[in-house]
Amino acid sequence: MSIMTRARARQRHGAGFLAGEETIHYAFHPLAGKTVASTGRRVVYGGVEHITIRLIDGTMTLTPAWMMRPEAATCAIRPGPRLSTGSGFPCSAFEKVIEKTKLRKMGRRCAEF
């Protein structure tokens, strides 16, 4: 076996991972608006697609892919809580939780007197 063959066997396979640069658009990310080096590696973790990025100090980190999309810049903090209709949590169940909470608070107030 030649030296050339042994060296090739130790090389890492990189096909399918196109390195490049990504911009973080999510306004609440510490690197918002910055362009970061991407390894091109995509991983699904917790049911969410993540991109592996390399920070300035060389640290590799997983960042949710949706934070790299321009639409992420439109995320904003609202004055009041909102429930997504597609969240799968029925409003009737939410109303029951609120009602039970109110009753518990009222019960504590009545017990104080």
C-alpha cells in the first residue's frame, strides 16, 4: 500500500456539506445582523432544523435554521400574550386552566379573612 493511499483513507468526507456564510436575521440573537461562517452541515435536533456555524473564536455551534431566514427579522415582542391557533392546545382547555387559577386565588383571599 502506498503512502498516497493511506493519506486518502484518512481524509474526511465532505460531499454534501457546502461551506459558506450565513446572516443571522433573528433580532434577539446575540449575533443578529452579523454574517457567520457556516459549515453547511444541517442537523435536525428536537424536531427543528439547525445549521452548524463557526464563531470567531473557532467554536462550533448549532443555530436554528429559521433564524437565518429574512422572515425572522419580523419577529417582535407584543404587549400581550398570544396563542397560535395551530398550536394544538384547545382554547377550551386554556380557559379551564385560567378559571381554575382565578378560583384558587379567590380561595386564598377568602381564607385570609
